Amino acid sequence: MKHTINLREALKALDIQPNNSGTSTGSNWFSSEEFITSFSPVDGAQIGRVSVTTKSDYDNVLHTAASAFKTWRLMPAPQRGEIVRQFGERLRTLKTPLGQLVSYEMGKSLQEGLGEVQEMIDICDFAVGLSRQLHGFTMHSERPGHRMYEQYHPLGVVGIISAFNFPVAVWAWNTALAWICGDVCVWKPSEKTPLCGIACQKIAASVFAENKLPEGISCLINGDYAVGEFLTQDPQVPLISATGSTRMGRIVAKTVGERLGKSLLELGGNNAIIVTPDADIKMTVIGAVFGAVGTAGQRCTSTRRLIIHESMYENVKSALVDAYGQLRIGNPLDETNHVGPLIDTDAVEHYNNALKAVVDQGGSILVEGGVLQGEGYESGCYVKPAIAEAKNEFDIVQHETFAPVLYLLKYSGSVDNAIALQNSVAQGLSSAIMTNNLREAELFLSHTGSDCGIANVNIGTSGAEIGGAFGGEKDTGGGRESGSDAWKIYMRRQTNTINFTANLPLAQGIKFDL
């Protein structure tokens, strides 16, 4: 009963109604006659409805955003940073209700829901400091009396398409940096978690309104892939940041590339932990279990493969079976539970298909999976985290399964063999090695080691600090979000040369006298 009370309080605090307008330019909201219904995977209950953005409303949004950009870009970056600071403070005030909504609408544990909002707060803090560090470079000219430098200018309207598994944090990673850079943002959240998008837009809009800033700096549109195509096909949107499957990313890249736009793609992962003979088994089990079952295996950084040296294989396997036996599966708003539901019954079907496929392809199930039924599992979205013994070349192992299925793979010989196994998949997001051997660790991090965008030593694949650039290689898309110099993707780069002499010498000594 306490979960129902918490939810009601959360929805009230976030101004979520049974029926919500789904299109917004800030304080102004627009409704259509078509709706998305949000059902919670926690209990199957309907949370609310959100109207779908029409093409006409989208055109209004883009016009408003483009107009707001003309004002927003003129505000000095440190002043834009002050607005982002206020947004971060508002998130601190509403962390609990927003975290509860994330947990209830998406299905991740309450701790993870609150943690996701904390990531939003953290990226705001990062962006505030960044607002005073949007630096360029100065270089020497080959011509006397000339100065050369590079600087960065705002792009304009940034389109953000996010996935259900991180319904608020990924938007914040993009939008906090884009705002600092002087851009305005149009966001299409996942149609599976639309109320999280409504909540965030209302929070942001209140901050902009209090500062008497124009409509359009933060905009929201809602719908399925067809609404996303409004953004990807629009030449008025110079950058599309899209998070989702590799299949989706290929479509976005092609569409945006055809109009010579820019894409920032964060796509699928098939992440592995290598366990060498010098690994600490306790650390290995903690990292592997959290990586495999956290968010019910629905993170792009979730651990899919555990590549274990043959000398450690039986010990690690036994420890994992014991750990899985202690997992508690249930309502994610109950902090005593470790694993919540999958997002919907389609995800459950993919999970079942994966378990069947691994057996059909010659593997075996070590920890049985299955769909949970009975009291507390009425939504039909709760499944048991499973472990399968398999081979890396199995087709099912080569693909990302967005569910809590962990594949155990055995290797022999040196760590080079394990690295070769890890790298022999199409995806290249996150990776890790468990070892106390300095040489193995350094080899893993070298240019002949992991081919992933993220490579960790003695921590798992799942989770990342906002201070570092987040993203991957190969079929993961190659984009970088969040920290480090990821801000540069949201700006256009310009090289400037200034001649402070009374003459006009040409480069390379070319003579052109008139």
C-alpha cells in the first residue's frame, strides 16, 4: 500500500494528470486526438495518457525553437550556466518524486531511479563549470603579422531521441551540455516512458519561465518512430542525438546523413567481463551480478558475456549460482528487491526466445529462467535472471539480448585469447577485466586490447561517471555523450585568421600582385 501512496504523491508533485498534453514549447502545451497510454510494468496499471504530436504541432515547435535560439545564443555562456544551475537545484528538490516515477514507469529499482535523477543533477553541475571553459585553440600562422585560432559556435536546434531504459538521464546528458553551448533542444522521449518526459519538461519550463526567457529553449514532442522521423528528416535540425538499438541507429544515420546533418548515436552493447587466473572472485561476482541483472539487464552497458579462464571457471560458476540464488525479484519500489520487471511483454518474449535459442544452438542453461506468475507479478513482465553456458560464436551470443541473460564463456591460454573473444562481436560499448596482474591490465587497456569505447579494470561493465565521455565503437555508433570534451559535438567549429599588418601576404609565398 505504501507504494501506491508514494506514487500518488509523486505524480502530484510532478503535476502529472490522467491525460497529458504531449507537445510543449515550454509553458505552452498542445494536445491532439491521438494518445499514447503509459502502463507500468510494475503492476500493469495505467498511469496516464499522453497526446501524440501532429505534424502541424511539430512545425510550430520547430518555429518556436528556432526563434528562441536567436535569443538564447546571445546570452553569455556563464549566464546560460546559471540557468542550468537553477535547473539542477530544482531537480534536487524533486529528486524523490521524479525517481519514483522513473522506477514505476520504467520498472527499474527505486535506488536506480533515484540514481538516474542524481545523474541529471551531476551533469548539471558539470555543465555549470563547463560554461566557463568552452575554449578554442590558438596556433602560429606561417605568415608574419597574422594570428590564427579556432573557436566554437552554437549549432542551433538539437534533436534528442531517447530510449526507455534511461528515460530522464540521457536527455539530461544531452540537453544540459547543449544548453550551455547555446543550443535549444527538441526531445522525443520513448513512447514507453512518456510521463517521465512530461515531468522533465515541466521542471525545465518552470525554470525558464521564472527567468523570463522565451518559449522554445526546451521543447517536447511525443509519439512513436513516425514522430521521431519529423526530427531526423528536418534540415532545420543540424544534430540528432539518438539512443536505442543498432537497427534504429542505422536508419537515423542514413536519414540524417542524406541531408548532411550530424548524428550522435548511442546504440547496442554486447559487453563482456574477462576473468583471468589473477582475478579476485568476490569482486568478480559482485561486478558480474550487478552488471547482468541491474535494471533487469536492460542497460546498454549490461554484462552479457563472462569470459572466464578455464582454471577459474568452476569456482566462478559456483559462486555465481550461489549469488543468483539470493536475488529477490519484485516491486522495484520496494528497496529490498534487487530485480524489477522487464519493460513490457514484448521484452519478455525476446527473453524467452533467447533462452530457447541458446539451447537450440548447443548451449545449456545453468540457472533456469522463466516468467514469474502469481501475486505481485500480475503485469506478466517479471522474469528470473538466467545464466547459460555457451560459446562466443553462437548467433544468439553475437547479438544483444536486452534482458537478464548472462552467457558464460571459457577461454584457455593467455589473456590475448580472451581479448580476441571479447572483441569478436559487432558491438563495442563497454568492457572490463578482472585481474590483479598489472601486465594483463595494461595490455587490456592498450591499443591492442579492448576495442570498446569503455574499458575498465576491476569494476564491471555497467555504470559510468558523468565526468568521462560515454559511448562506444563499431555497431554501438561511435558517439560520445556526457563528460570530457563531449560538448564539442553540440557546436560548430570555426578557424579564424586575423591579419594585423598593412599588407596581404599569401600562404606558401604565392605572389598575386595587382
